[in-house]
Amino acid sequence: MTCDGSINTCTSCLFDLLLYDGKCVDHCPDFFEPNNATINQCIRVGLICPDGFYVNSAGIGCVPNTFECKPGYMINDKNTACIPIPGTPVPFPFLLLAISMIIVVSGSFLKEKV
């Protein structure tokens, strides 16, 4: 069994035990089944991950094997999403659009006043 500091945060189990929600159990709970193709983990019944994905640690979804983040972004600590790199300006196209609309509306308002 491989656990991170606590018996409730395991990442793998020995012998015939199954990994479920960070714990080693002897059988999967209702609505879960053993996934012996990976690390003897309990997964949601019927869950099949396509090529390029793996079962998440909770056994209820699929996560991409690798992420390709746009420039200025990096993968988060849990490998689940791309997030802005600290210190990198984040583009806000909607802000530019809002400023443009303010200028257009103000211009038409001032044109009617003259």
C-alpha cells in the first residue's frame, strides 16, 4: 500500500485490496466496480476512458494524459486544467469590446446633442 502521510490518502493498494476514494477497501461500494486494468481501483460502473485519458483518482471521470496549454498558461498542480502563469498578463478581449462599445454609444449620443 502506498499512502501519503495518512491511511486516508492512499494512491495504491497491496494484495487483493481495491483503491476507493483514497482508501484501500476489500470491495467496491454500490455503483462502483473494480478496474483491474489500472491499479485495482474502484471506478464508476460503466466508466470507459478514451485513448489519451486515464481514470481520475476518485474513479468517477477521465483526465487527459497530457495537457497542451496556450502560451502564458501552465498546468495546475492537480493536472486538471490550464491556468495563467503567475505574473503573465491575461488578455481580456471582452474588456476591449466593452470600451469600444462605450465609445460608439457616447459618440452617437453626442452626435444627437449637436
